[in-house]
Amino acid sequence: MDFTIDKQGEKVRLDAIPTEPPKNTDRDEAKRELETIGEELFDLQDLLWGAKMNSVLIVLQGRDTAGKDGTIKGVAGFLNPRGVTVTSFGVPSEEEREHDFLWRIHRHTPRKGELAIFNRSHYEDVLVVRVNKLVPEALWKERYGHIRDFEELLVEHGTIVLKFFLHISREEQEKRLLSREKEPRKAWKINAGDWEDREHWDDYTKAYEEALSRTASKQAPWTIVPGDTKWYRNLVVARAVVEALRPYRDTWQKKLDEIGVSKKAELEAWRKGR
């Protein structure tokens, strides 16, 4: 089960939304479904790439250890790397700080035919910035409107915008943070700042709830993904992406058929002219 928010102003209470899969969800069945969905996702991406009528933007947001990297690996692994870009947004550089907050984001939005994945995104500017009081409240509050307008602009130019909040519990986050200390291969991920952010858990909850509520729309919906279980998390994201792209299949296929007819005509003309 996932929770989709597609109406601005819709009330969001994260504490009331499960972070675990529904009861009786079978792991083996979920993995088989993911493989099937993965094959369909590859086919849809192939049509997207060939038709070049649309682009896809997938935004991944979540608390530290929520599994953004794991989701990219688990879902993007089904895609053809040829048409995929992944961008991770960290602390803005000096150059980025000298521009408006969307400047560094817009540069990485996908071209027609491409699928782009954002690991964190423009939403950091109403989350981290808000919780850490990096700019005045009056400034970050204005950004909700800028974000809505920005995403509307992308949609108007053919981008399919899909946003995912990977929802984990406080207990699961602690387990994942501690595992980094116990496993040598994960030690490079240790960051004292992650533990410091845990002290602001409630503040981040409020920030996320408001961001989800104020930036949801039919054209750019949010999906809240139960994230405590990694295999279920990947299934939910992959399923949501495929369900969003399916309605475009026939249109993309028609475009490719038209291109095919044109290419055959060109080849026939070339052969006759030899």
C-alpha cells in the first residue's frame, strides 16, 4: 500500500501513515512482482527514449538513511543507463548560493526522452533551510509557491513529475545509523550530522508534512512510501512509476510507428538512388 497526495492543502499526518508493508505481504511474491514490473519499466523507458515526446523526473526525498541510494539502485537497475541521469543535491556550492535556489535544480531537469532521478532536490530549501533556520521564515515560506510554479512549468513542457517521500520510523533510522558503525564497509557513511538531525525529528516531521501538503498536485503528486522494509519500498516506487507511464504507451508507440514509416521511406529512396 502507498499513500498518494495529489491535492494542494490536503492534510498530512506522517505519524498516522505506516512505515511497514501491509500485513501478510509476501516477500517472495513482492520480488517476483518487482521483476515483472521492471521488465515493463524497461519497455516504457525505451518508448520514452525513442518517441522523445516527454521526459520523466523522479524526486526522492526522505530522512537520513531512508534509502534514497538503495531505491535508485533497486529501481534504476531495470533501466537502460543510456537515457538515465542521477543527480545528488548536497550543500550548495558558492556559485549555487549566488543564484536563486532553483538555479542548480533546473540545470539537471531531463531533456525529452530522458528520465532523471533527483537524490534530494529543491525541497531541501523548505526542509533543511527551515529546520536549521538558514534563511528568514518569510523567505522559505515563499518558496512553496515557487516550487509549485517550477513543477507546473516542467509539466507544461512535457515532463512527467513523480515525487516520493521515503517514510521510515525513528526506530528503523536508529538501527541503520548504528549498522554503519558496526559494519566496516558502511563506515564511510558515518556522519555525526545525521545523529544531530535526529534531535530535530519533530521539526523535520512538521517541515515534511507542510511541504507535502503545499506542493502536491494532480500533475506532480507525492507518494508516501513505507520505507522500513527495503524490498517493499522498491516495489512501491517501481509500481508507481510504471502506473504513471502506462497511459503514454500508445501515444509513444504511435509516434515510433510514424518514425518507422518515415525511416523506411528514406531507406527506400536511398536504395533507388544508388
